[in-house]
Amino acid sequence: MFRKQLLIPAVAAVIFVGMSSVFIVDEREKALVLQFGQVKAVKEAPGLSFKLPFIQDVVTYDDRILSLPTQPMEVTPLDDRRLVVDAFARWRIVDVVKFREAVGTGGEARARGLLDQIINAEIFEVMGTVPSTTVLSDDRTPLMNRIRDQARLKSASIGVEIIDVRLTRTDLPKQNLASTFARMRAEREREATDEIARGGEAAQRVRATADRTVIELTSEAQKQAEVVRGEADATRNGIYAEAFGRDPEFFAFTRSLTAYERALQSGNSKIVMQPDSQFFEYMRNDQAPTGDTETVPIR
């Protein structure tokens, strides 16, 4: 009976010791076996593992991709226009030994603080090398990649890999909105004035070209009209000369009738002349005037 009483506690102690020496690594975790604070083994494969009971401890860390939102901060880009920026990072523990040495017993909370400092420092540095238009543009991928790459180099020393960094907000501080809008309005007005001036200059050139073209076309038309008029006058004079040469008396008669028609039609000014004037020669008789006096033409 006494032996049975001793056997039960012994079995219980063995079971307790056995259970203390066994631990399970989850597929979502990585584990470190520590002995008096020193790393003795790294367990990254999921499954059942063993340790020395009461002497060694097991610390687990998340093996998944973790998130890290940063606090809003004011940055000064290259053109000295202050902006409020916050970011979102994704990271993962890749070297648990370095991670343990860097964060100690602080674990993931301590790591978030270190990563926040690293990412904020890189945001300040990268933002200071570009103008605010680049930060506020729709395509900020190259900018975010620069921040990620530089932060990744520094985070490697603590056993962490920064997978991605995204700028979630880039706004102007409230106290700078009015002055920024005024400056933007002044810039747009200056651009509009320049465009109007260039448009006026172009319109003046077009107008001058059109005026010159009108003058050239008008001059050419007047020149051609004068040539046609001269040719017509020459043809008319030739016809007159030919008609006069064929029948001088009939030519003088028709010319006189034309002159009577134009001179005596209604609305013309009054004509005062002597009754025996040569102009009325055909009204006094039906013979042509004699002598060398020519009939007065009326055009």
C-alpha cells in the first residue's frame, strides 16, 4: 500500500516533467528555445519539439505579415511647402535570433516602436528631396518604393523585413491652406495672363497677315482691273476709230444723238449756251456740220 502511495506521485511527476519538456510550434509562429536568457535553439518548422524542463523556456513570435500604421507627421518637401503625411507599412520577422537580440523581452510591441522610428526617418529624408507636387500627385509609387527600400536596409539589423510602405494621406496643414490656395491662385492667374498675352500676340500676327493678304489681293485685283479696263478702252477706241473711218458723218450723227440723250434727260443740270452753238447743229438741219470742227463727245 505504501508503495502504491509513492508510485502515484512519481508517475504524476514524470508526466509533469514530460509535459514540461514538450512544446508545439504553430505553423503561424516561430519559436526560440532560451536557457537563462540565451538562445539555444530556433524552431521554425511547425510540429512537436522538445526542451529541457525547468531550465529552458520557449518564446514564440508571429511568422505572418504584420501591419504598422504610422502617426501623422509634418514634412517639408524640396519647395518648403509643409505637408501632413501618414503611412502604412507591412513587415515580417525573418531572423528571430536578431529580432530577439534587438527587442529583448519587448517582443513585437518593441519592434513596432523601432520600425515606426525607422519609417518616419526615411519618410522625412525622402520627402525632403522631392517637390510637393510629386508628393501630392496620383502616381507616388516610385516615392513609396524609395522609402521602402531605404527602410528595409535599416530594418534588416533587427531581423525584420519591410515588405511594403504606402502613403495613406498627404494633405496640407490647416494653417497653410489659405496661403497655399492664394499662391496657387496667383500662379494660375499668372499662367492665364501669359496665355492671354501669347494669344493676343498670335491673334495680332494672324490679323497682320490677313491685312497684308487683303492689301495684296486688292492691289492685284485693282491691277488686273486696270489692265482689263485699259484693254477694253483700247478695244473701244479701236472700234470707234474703225467706225469713224468707214462713215465719219454717221459716226458724228450717232455721237451727237448720244450726247443729246445724256444731256437732256430729266434730273440733269441745266445747260446755258447759244442757240447757234455747234452742239445743236443736227437740230437745225439734217446735214452734218461742215468744216474741221469735231462733234463734242459725251461719255
